[in-house]
Amino acid sequence: MNGIRAAFSRSLSALRAALLAGGLVMLPIGVTIWVLSKLVAFADSTIKLVPAAWQPEALLGVPLPGLGVLMSLIGLSLVGFAMRYYAGQRALRAMEALLHRVPVASSIYQGVKQLLDTVFAQQGKHFSDVVLIEYPRTGVYSVAFVTNRHPFLALPEVGETPLVSVFLPTTPNPTSGFFMVVPETELRRIDMSVEEAFKMVMSAGIVVPSGPARHTWPLRPAPAPADAAPIHDRADDHIDDGSDDRADDRADDRDDEQA
């Protein structure tokens, strides 16, 4: 009887593990298909913006599925081309100014715009390196992104060490964070792409890069102090036991005897 119960318990555990594994595999696929189907259905519904007399069902007698998607793609392309010119940019600024006056719409628009800019445009252009910064206290490190290495600022406290502009994102919304100016020698570069780091930050460390542990190394070696003598010079100074002075004394004695 106990053997039957043990076998039944093992079977339930195996079934539960299989269901969990299947769910982890199919859930992302199902969500992706659901989102894409909603986007396609929304794009295809734009055909309703065309006057009823000009719609394919009225002209041909049958609907044409996918025509709304094609029309949406053409419309997006036209908007993208228009943004290259002054008139399109001016129209966009006017629309943004109008949205800023509407409280709820302004918050939604700004949040979506910042998220899309960060995920699709900004990270590849403005984030050059993924680094570790010792923050918020000694011994604790945070993932940050180098945004600018141009030496626009100088501090006497750090000497000739360049100052680097760094963006420290927050989790799970990487569009907000902290802007810091950090000495270059206090940053450690991570062997990780910007996309991998963004996924890790947005998931609070749940999604990490696969493979072996990533290595870190300094952005640049720490500069030697300006008043530090070379090693061989310091060694010579250390072993100086007065032999040069004794040699000078012997030379003076020889000169006196010859005289």
C-alpha cells in the first residue's frame, strides 16, 4: 500500500513539474500571439476611417482582410518621412504642446514616449558601456550606463582623472533614475551588452544573461601620482649608503699626496 502511495505521489510530482515546464514554455508564446493578434486587428480596423462608399466591400462586393494593415504601414511610413522635415517636426511640437495641457493625456503620452525612446532608440545611441558603480554605499554595486565620456567638467579633487557621465536606472522602470558624474577610475565595465543589461534591470535581476559569469575590468587604469618617482629611482635612493661620498674623499686624499 505504501508503495502505491509513493508511486502515486511521484506521478503527481512529475505531472506538476511537466505542467509548470509547459506553462513556462507556452505562456510567452501565447502572450506574444495574443498581443500580435490585437495589434493586427487594431491596424486592420483603420480601414473603417475610409468613407463607406470607398471601402473595398462597397466597391468590390467583398471585404479584403489585411488592407487596413497595409494602410496603417503606409501611414506610419508617411509620418516617419514627414518627421525629417521642418513642417513635420513643427506639427509634432504643436501636438505635444496640446497634449501637455491635458493632465491625464500628458502623463500617458510622456510615459509611453520615454519608454519607447529608451527601449528602441536611446539605448543603442547614447549608452556606450555597461558599468558597475559603488552605490548606494561602500561594498554594494549598481548597474549603470555610460552616457558621455566627453571631459566637460574638471574637479581639483580628482586631479587629471576624467569625469564620466553615468545614468543609473531604477527598477522596474528604467526611464527614471539618477544622473551622476563619476571619476573614470571608480567605474568597472561589465562584459555585457546594453540590451542584456536593460532586460536585467527591468526584471529586477530575474532575467540575467546566459552563459558563464561575466567579467568586469576598469574603464582605465588608475593614474600614478604626479610626484611619484619611478620604481628604479626609488630603489637607487633606498640603497644609497654613502659610497659616493667615500669615493670623493679618496680622490681628495690622492690629490693631497701628489701635491
